[in-house]
Amino acid sequence: MTLDSSISPCLWFDDDLEEAAEFYTAIFPNSSLGHFSRYTDVGPGEPGRVMAGEFTLDGLTFRGINGGPDLAGFTEAVSFSISCRDQAEVDHYWDALSAGGEESMCGWLRDRYGLWWQVVPARLYDLVSDPDPVRARAATEAMLQMRRIVVADLEAAADAAGTSS
């Protein structure tokens, strides 16, 4: 059997879907706003206000709905992970997404709309999986103390541990 379907994340916002979509598409490359459906005089929302819509972030299509406050709100149980090739990318995404939001630990943050993100340099995986368990442990311990992950600090911790064993 051949299926012609796709999977897209669908996010429930209180009433700020369009604003959030504009915020996200300004941060990520290869991004755009899609179609937004608006309430009419039929309701249930105020005519002209956004009911639902689509936006694309770095090639991935998201759907959103302004469903009201009853179910609005995101938790760490669902987050979006951004794999960054270098510190400059980490800094770009961290600074942009954490503005007006909340920094957490180990590369996690919650943006101003409540959505959770993991901003992770690819180098982190190399360091915490180092074949030398002393270096891997040192990199892991360093990462556990960080909010924004800083590659140079991870490498320094691994190098210091590797030279002291």
C-alpha cells in the first residue's frame, strides 16, 4: 500500500499564532508564512482574527491554531531540537529564541510563546561520547552546569580531564 500523507507538528496557541509565526520565520533560514484562516461573522471568534494557519521553519511545515486559553501552553515534554554546526549558530538561535523567554539548563530554553527548544552544537555529541571515558565524563559534567552550551568550555573541560589522567 502506498500512502500519500505527511506529518506536521500542530501547535495550540491562546491567541498569538500569527505573531509567533512571524517571530519564528524571522529567526530560521528557509522559512515562510503560509496561509492563515480567519474567523468570519459565523464565529466562534472575533471576525478577522486568526483561527489557524501554517508556517515553515527551515523547510519543516508547522500548523497552528488559536484555540484559546483552555489548552494553550507548552511543556518540556515536547520540544524542538536545533542541531547547530558551530558556536555562532548556537549563539544566534539562543539569543533570538530566549529573548523575552526563559533560559533553562543544558541547552534548553522556553521562548516568549512558551514553546521549548534545545539548542545543541553537534560537537557536544562528539565530546560526551568520547572514547576516553574520563574526557566524556568531564564534557558531560561541564554541560550539566551550562545554560547556553559553549563548545570551547566543553572542549577545555575534556582536554583538562584528558591531560590529568
